[in-house]
Amino acid sequence: MKTKNNLIVILLFVSFNLFAQGKKMLDKKEEIFALKVAFITNKIPLTSSEAEKFWPIYNAFEDKQFELKHEKSLVFLKRMEDEVLSKMSEKEASLLLAKMESNEEELFQMRKKLLISLKPILSQIKLIKLKKAEEEFNKKLLLQYMKKKPRNN
């Protein structure tokens, strides 16, 4: 009976930790997205009418993109560890490569749909500024991450 109670406590503790880690990741995603929204807002002067139409479309795109990148890409990354790669057959590698290509194609199609959806809302110049702002933001984010992360050579 005591072992059963200990097991329940351990399971609850592990479940709570997993939930907390998932919440932490979601909080970090939301924090980064808020910074990105502020950055884009600063770089692209949107009228209230443009903003009203732009942000719901852009937010939906970002959510789908995040989901695709993090759910599918993490699976690929796990399969690309040296140990796994050294044991992978050519057939398995071919299948993995096909899945990776499909993932990239899906991301490309999502970006294309985003631009098609935004063309009636924003001028061509603002669409180019959006692309530039996203790239600048990603570069800044990467540089900030590299400063924080100690290098292991």
C-alpha cells in the first residue's frame, strides 16, 4: 500500500514537472511572439484598418508555422543524432529526407498563402518591409541566443 502511495506521489510530481515545462515553453513562445509583434509594429506603420485585418491573419500563420516547425522538426532532429544516423539504412534515410522535403514544402506553401491573403490588405512595399522585419527580428533573436548560450567546442 505504501509503495502504491509513493508511486502515485512520484507520478503526480513527474506530471506536474512535465506540465510546468510545457507551460514554460508556451510562456517563452508567447514572450517571443509579443517581442516580434512589437518589432514588426515598429518597422511597419499600419493604419488601424490594416492592423485590424493584418494581425488575425498573421497570428494564425504564426501559430500554424510554430506548430509545424516544432512538432515535425523536432521529430527530424531526434532522428539526426549521430547514433541514430550511424544505424540508419538508406531506405530509412530516403523516407526521412522525403518527410523533411514535405515539411519544407508545407512551410513554403503556408508562407505563399500568407502573402496571397495579405496582398489585398497591405501594399507591396509593406509586404516587403514585413519580410525584412521578420528576418531582422530572427537575426536579432539568434544573436541574443548565441550571447546567452555558452559555446561547447
